[in-house]
Amino acid sequence: SYRPVLKTPKKLNDALRKLREAGVTGVMVDVWWGIVEADAPGTYNFDAYLELLKMAALNGLKVQAVMSFHAAGGNVGDNVNIPLPDWVLRVGEGHPDIFYTDASGHRNPECLSLGCDREPVLEGRTPVRAYTDFVRAFLAAAEGYLGWTVSEVTVGLGPAGEMRYPSYPEGDG
């Protein structure tokens, strides 16, 4: 079973404290689908994120949580690689049309195509249902932090998250 952890919690807490001392009021964090629901559909592990939320709360910082349903890294100069959940990639092996395909036939496994949003291709769930279940699981797990530490929840889709909702609203500065 995959157990995501914060690699350097003391350093992270020190950095959050220094940010607050510098006048920063909040931070943004990607809540990665490929990390949290890595093992199996409907099996979520938010433990590392809850530890981060606790640190942010203790340091008086707000958190904007981005539900990130796309891959990260894997490009030149990237020092991170977070693919879609393994079980989703396995579905894509048998149903490659869940990924965007360019004119030369190259499939992009960084995100699911909008074309399959309402098709039950994810072991009986539609991608929209899987996204909804994920967000609901996050809200349930983070319930004690909502509204005071978690000040905003947004959704990131598309390769590198280009399709984000809400998309950097003006009210956020």
C-alpha cells in the first residue's frame, strides 16, 4: 500500500513559520490525485495533507487547496514526477482513448480527455464521478480545517493544470 508522507516536516514547518513572519498570509498546495488515490479507486490517503494543514494552522496560514487531476513533471528540468494514479493508467492501457491523442497518434497520459467525462471508463465510474468522489473525500478528511485554514478549494485539470476552475479569480489578487 502506498503511504505518502512529508519528507522533511521540520524544514517545512520552519519554512511556513518564516513565511508567516515575513507577512505571508497563505500558501497554495496541489492535492494530487496520483498521490492520494494511488492504490485503488475510492481508496484515499490524505494523511500527509492533513499534517500540512495542521502545520499551516499552527503557523496562522491559510491554504488554497487545488484538487489536481493531472500529472506533474516528467519534462526537461522537472525535479518532480507525479503521474495519474496507477489504476487509471492501467485502464488507459486497455482504453487508450481516455487520453488526448494528437494527429500523429501520440497519447498524452498527463490527464484524461474531456471526451470521456461521462463514460464509466474508470472501473464503473465516470471521470466526473471520480473527481467528485475525490473532492468529497478531501472535504470530509479536512472538515476541521475548512473555512479557517482551508480558505479556498479549486480544481486543476489538463496537462500541467492549464484547465483550472476557478481560473485565478481576480478577487484573489
